[in-house]
Amino acid sequence: MQSKTPSESRTIMTDLVLPSETNPLNNLFGGELLARMDRAASIAARRHSRRVVVTASVNHVAFNRSVPLGSVVTIEAAVSRAFTSSMETVIDVWIEDRENGHRTKANEAIYTFVAVDDTGKPVAVPPLEPETALEKERFAAALRRKQLSLVLAGKMKPSDATELKAIFEA
């Protein structure tokens, strides 16, 4: 299976925050933002795998800044690492200043998707070849997160994670 780059999966979604999507403080509901991030990340995972994908986990979400009513919100997602049938996607959320157009990073998240066939069974996905320094950093970090989750789930011993890291980085 031919490898792909993170840029081949990159997905950018831009939208406005409308009154029906805000809380009493006139900021975007967290759940609404999670749904938008899930859509962008699933498109990125589908672009990488060219298969139907399902959300396997939300590994990390940081609501660092509120997103006010009327904001222009841009969500950028890309696959950061591909495993056997799963893919980790990194999502960055940006808000645009209404007056000068300057973008500020408001939030970030990491989601994991699994590619499936028509019956819902996991299928293999192409490997990922990071190109930029940031892509390489995210690629390495994805392995550490996966190993940590396997250790915490009791599916891997901490010593095995160290050995696997050496194998993957060789």
C-alpha cells in the first residue's frame, strides 16, 4: 500500500458562530465545537484511508479560548499518524479577529478514527510519511500516545512500549 503525506488529508472548514449555537455568555457551545472538529477530522481520515471511518476516541481536547458569537472559526485537521487500521488526527481551531483578520489559535484536539469496510470491520490504511518538522513531531508523539493508552488499558507492559518505540524509530 502506497504511503501518503499529512497534506493529502488536510481539511479546512470555515464557518460563522450563529446565535443558536451559543451559550448564555454568547460563546460557542463546547459540544457544537466538538461536532465541528469531529466532522473535519473524519474528512481528513477518510481522505487518507479512502474508506468509511468511525470515531474511535477523542484523545485530547483543549478549550483554551472561548469562541464568541459572530466569530469566523476555521478548523484545520490532518492525519498525524496511521497505524494498522486506525489513524490519529490533529485538529487546530482558529478564530479570526473581526477588524484586522489576524488569526488566533483558540483550541486543539486529537481524535482517533478506524477505517472500516461495508460490514463495519476494520481494514488496513496506508502508512503516513510526515514531511515537515511539525508533521514529524506529531508523528512521533502519536506513537507515544498510542503506547500510553495501551499501557493504561493493560494491553501492553511499559517495558514493551520502550522496545516498540525503538523499533518504530529505527
